[in-house]
Amino acid sequence: MQVRFVCSEPRAMISSITELSTCKYALTVQTPMLCRHPLFQEERPVWHSIDCNVLPKDYKEEDKADRTQIVMVTEDKYPSNDRTEE
């Protein structure tokens, strides 16, 4: 048997019992306690910005072959918003 918990207001209740296949069931429980629990919050996407620079006029395509190291620079300009929306 699978037991599925779902955030739901205003009270806790069993919302459904489903037979998934022969002798295999899913029980769905709705409860308001999960609505504010951090482990049941929706994951928020992480956004990063990419800043582009204009290449110098004398840039040549073969200059790329001379580079032996790639350096990644990151800045946390947009920290994640851990607050939940209500």
C-alpha cells in the first residue's frame, strides 16, 4: 500500500483510496500540517545571470587556441528566496 500525503486546508482527512492494480492500493491523506513544513515546500528554480562582453576589434578566431585555462566566475547577485508565499 502506498500512502500519499498532500497539503490541504482546512482539516486533515483521507481523500481517496485507489486500487492501482490487483491488491495494490494508494491512500491519499490531506493535511494542513504539511502546508508549512519545509520538506514539503515546492522547489524554486535557481537563476543565474550571464554577462557578455564585446570582443575587441583586433580579436582573431585563432586566439582561442592559445587559451589553456578556463576560469568560471560566479557571483551570488540573486540569492534564493527561502520565504514561502502564502
